[in-house]
Amino acid sequence: MFAPTKNSSSGLRAMAPLLTLALAVFLGVMFPLAGVRAGEKGMGTVAGTVVNAAGAPVPDARVTLQGADGSAPQTTQTNPHGRFFFPQLDNGYYDVRAYSNGAWSAWKHNIEVKTGKQTEVRLEVIPRKKTGE
């Protein structure tokens, strides 16, 4: 039968380094995840295509993205396939529109950016009608 001795806690002391390591690993994994869930800054992207009224891609269109409150505008150009990309955006809401050869798209408002996600947007540039048409 087992009879406790003065040294019965020595087994627990021997496991202390292992328990400390397990706790450190657990906290190292859980705290970064908790921070993202609590609303700390994360990064996402906005990408999309600019097309004309016929649905054809529009190369070299200027695309403007800004915060939904109008802050921090930035621009990029579409590639030969009408594609654009805004990388490394903070989580939040954005507005985006495009311009090409005198034609504007409507604003797309409140596009949500989420951590690790790419939000796709399709913008159609529509030429203004000339006066008298």
C-alpha cells in the first residue's frame, strides 16, 4: 500500500517545468487570438474589377478607396484586365469608386474589410450623357 512521506510533493515539483511550458504555449496561442476577437487591428484587402456599360474590363481606370467617413483616400490603377487591389487595410468600412476617360462609377459604400479576408467589388463606369441627349 502507498504510505505518504514528507517527499510526496517531489513528483509535482518534477512536473513543474512541464506544466510551466504547457501554460506558456497555451497563453502564447490564446492571447493573440483573443486580441483579434476583441477588435484590435487586423488586416484585410479590397480587390475587384472595373467594367464599362457593356461589361468589358476597363484597363488603366483610376480607383479611389477611402474610409467610410471620407478619411485617408488612396488610389490605384486597374491592370489590363480591369482588376484592382488595395492590400493591407485595417478592419473597418470603406467606400470605393472608379474613373476612366470622363466616366465615373457610382460609389460603393460601406464595403467591409475583415482580418485575413479579401472583399470583392465590381464597379461599372458609365459615361455622362451629353447635354441635349
